[in-house]
Amino acid sequence: MRVSGAPAGFEEVYLRYASRLRKIAVRKFSIPVAEAETLVHDVFATYFMHAASVHAVEPYLIGAICNASRHYMRRSDAADALFCGETPCAATPSDALLDEVARKLLLSRMLAGVGSRCRELLRRYYWNGDTTKAIADTLDSTPGTILVYLHKCRRRALTAYRALSEIS
């Protein structure tokens, strides 16, 4: 049975190598049999289009099925990770991650309600670890005054937090 339009020998090449290529895909790369069949057909379609420039048929076909199998594995691994093909799902956020996101959202909303001056003061004192003296020096003030400002800013933050808690 000759495929119309196929170069002489294409049929023979298919019959000679198709089963070997399927075995390589299934055994070496653990590709499911149905998928391996599709990969083999893709490899032969590519070979058919480039048959005139192929000098060594066997290495070309083996290399092509290996590359197609690797590509299939990369694609299926990415899809499994994205669509949860494993248990526990790598794409499903853990409770700790969800809690962290919720805390950060709450903190950003709370800080948005305290004003820019308090936000900057709280950031410098709590996140940067600046001392009250260092903050006072840059603001041309005294450490005692900075402590009073910090107290007022913490009260504003608590008020903003309570307002957000009532909304939720």
C-alpha cells in the first residue's frame, strides 16, 4: 500500500521504524501509548516534509522522537503543576500563604488610613529599625516628641484596624 504523493521508500521507512519509535517514547520517556502514537505520527509528518534533506534516516527519526517526547513531558509537567495533577496540588496555596496574604492586605489597608506622616514614622521605626534619636535628628525634633508621635500613630492604626474589622 503506497501513500499517494509520498516519496518512494516512505512507506518502507514508516513500517521499519514506527514501532521502534513508539517503544522509545513509551519505555524511555514513559509517554502513554495513545500519546506516543500521536508523537510518532508527528515525527513522520515532519520527516515527510524534510525527507529530501535527511541524509541519515535512523538517527534523524530517533532524535526527532526523543525531542518530541521531551517536549511532551515539559508540556505535561507544566500542565500538571498548573492544573493540579498531583496531591497535594503544587498550585494550591497553603493556609499559611493565604494567611500571609490576608495579613498583608489588612496591613496595607490599615496603613492607608493613618496618613502619610504616621505611615512614614511607623515604617522607619518598625520596619527599618531606626531609633527615636535617629528619627528625631532627621525631623529636627527630640526623641521624646517622636515617642509621642509614635503613640498617636499606633492609636490611629488601631482605630483604622477596628474600622476595617467592622466592615469585614
